[in-house]
Amino acid sequence: MASGTQSKAKKKAKPKARKDVLLDIEFNDTSEISVPPRLIDQVIGQENATEIVKKAALQRRHVLLIGEPGTGKSMLGQAMAELLPKEELVDVLCIANPKYPNQPRVATLPAGHGARKVEMDAEIARKSGNKRFIISIAILLAIIGYALIATAGNPASQPQTLLMAMFVGFFIFFMLNQSRSKSEMLVPKLLVDNSKKDTAPFNDATGSHAGALLGDVRHDPFQSGGLGTPPHERVESGLIHKSHLGVLYSDEIGTLEMRTQQKLLTAMQEGKLQITGQSELSSGAMVRSDPVPCKFVLIAAGNIETTRNMHPALRSRIQGSGYEVYMTDTMKDTPENRRKLARFCAQEIVKDRRIPHFTHEAVEEIVYEAQRRADKKDHLTLRLRELGG
């Protein structure tokens, strides 16, 4: 019985191995560890992928990252946006087409000018609306005044005539204020606003449906009678358009519908894509805009299984004019790589802004856990998201 108790005690004592010195650097807590300012320099253990992303950014080429979750794929996508050569970003406007209302026009202006253009046209429309309101009030008062004058000699019929005049006057007032002037109808819609961006845009399209990714046209239940919303105002830009001259990131890309992947491929090839209603049952399906610019760099990602479900032409496009990179799951257990894990802890705490900084002992526990989860002797895991959980 005593020997059994001693053997159990020995088994419980095994984890004490993690109390060995795992870090050869001295610090009180992770606030003393410097964090690189660039995202690309914060990526840990993916040296090959990092070099390829740097090269792809200079060449503006697409990249397919293949690897398990938590290995840094999304961070590489964000890093690409920082590395892209600086270009003049643009705002994209959707403009009414008086001749063919269901074919809105598209125009581009330097970043910041689009919002100013919309504000100027909206101000003109507001002044027009104020004038129409004043005119409608004048017409209402004129009709009521005329009714009072016309029935001045016949007091018996005055209430009935006055009531009829008020009804007609209020009807005209209502119709004038419900209808929209030409200036209001012609106010453009700002589809893509880059006025507050200094670097290339980055958009995460992971899990997005076709409308959010490719753009859509909202349904309008009031399609006649002048009460409906003009077609150009119902056009909604997709993430591919918002990523123009920037990076579009899509994890588990193989889970997208084949039709959506085909459209994505068309956008990559043409550098522009029309926006139309995604639902055939919606009134938006009748609207088709001019092609909207979408010259983006695609960072596609997924594990081996999901990438097998990619559209063959889409994967071929990336392989032919871009790069395909396999992420690594582990790195060698060396003092240098342990220091990188300590820096990883500091990075995550700085990003979160809520977690208190880790002590030296706490970081050693993370290193020990990285050893344990590697499932490989003398290695550290690179599935860092699991360590942060």
C-alpha cells in the first residue's frame, strides 16, 4: 500500500520538469520585451512564408497559404497590406443614370474627394427640398385663402368648401413633399470611402456570403409611383471593391460556393466587376452597375482538406501568377525560438490591451506548454492561437 502511494507521488511529481530554466533572458514581466512595429516582423517561426509574402507584396502577386489554424496565416495577410507599395487610393462613387436608371454609372476620385462631392450635391438637394417645402406651404395657404374668399357671401356652404379646399391643399402638400426633385435623385452614393486610410486597405472576407463579397443591390418594394429608392442608391459594394489597391484575405476559401469562386476569379483577372442583385427574386436583380474597380491582392488560406475544394481555375491562377506556401506546425526547441515565444506573449498582451503583463515564470509556463503541444521531440508548437486560448 505504501509503495503504491509512493509510485503515485512520483507520477504527480513529473510536471516539476517545467520548473527548469526555459528562458535565458531576464525580465520582470513582458512589458520589458520590445515588440517589432511591423506585423511582418512579429510572425514567429514562418521564415519561408514571411520571405515569400515580402516578395509577393513588391510584385503585387496573390498568395495561397496552406496550414492548420493558428499558425499565423491571417497575420501574414495583414502584414501584406503594410508591405504593399504605396499607391494613390481612390474613392468610388455610384452615379444615377437618367437615361438607363437600372444601369448606374461608376466614377473614381482621389481619396477624400468622393465624400466632398457627395456633400456638395446633397447640399444642393437640401436647398431644393427647402424650396419645394416653402412652395407647397404657399399653395396650401393659397387654396384655403381662395376658398374663404369664394364663400364669403355664402356662409352656409363655407364649412363644406373650406373642408374640401383643405383636403385638396394637404393632398398637394403631401405629394410635393413625397416626390423627389431631380437634384435629389442625382446625388451620388459613396461606394468605397478611403478618405481616412493612409495604407493599403485590408479586408477579411472569411465566411462572407456572395453579396458581402461581390457586392449586392438591395430590394426595393416601391418600384413605381416615384416613391421608390433610385437604383444607384441601392447598390452596395462588396469586400472585393473595398479591397481595391489593397489586400483581400479569405480563410477556408474552399468552403465558398463554386459560383462565388468563379466570380472571384473573374474579378482577379479583369481587375473590375459589375455589381448586381444576388437574389433572382429581388428587384435588385434588374440593376447592373458599370464595372467597379477591384484590383486587389488575394491572400487565400486553408488547410489541406479545404484547399482541395477550391475551384481548379482559381487555384491554377494563384499557382501560375502567384505563390503557394505551406505553413509549418513546429519549430526547433532552441534558446532563440524560446525567446521568440516570449516576444509572442508580449505581442498578444499589447494587442489585447486588457490582459496584465506576464511574469518571467508565466512565460516559462507558455514555453513548457509549447513543448508539450508540439508532439515532437525537441520542438515547439507553432499553433500559437491554441497557446493564447
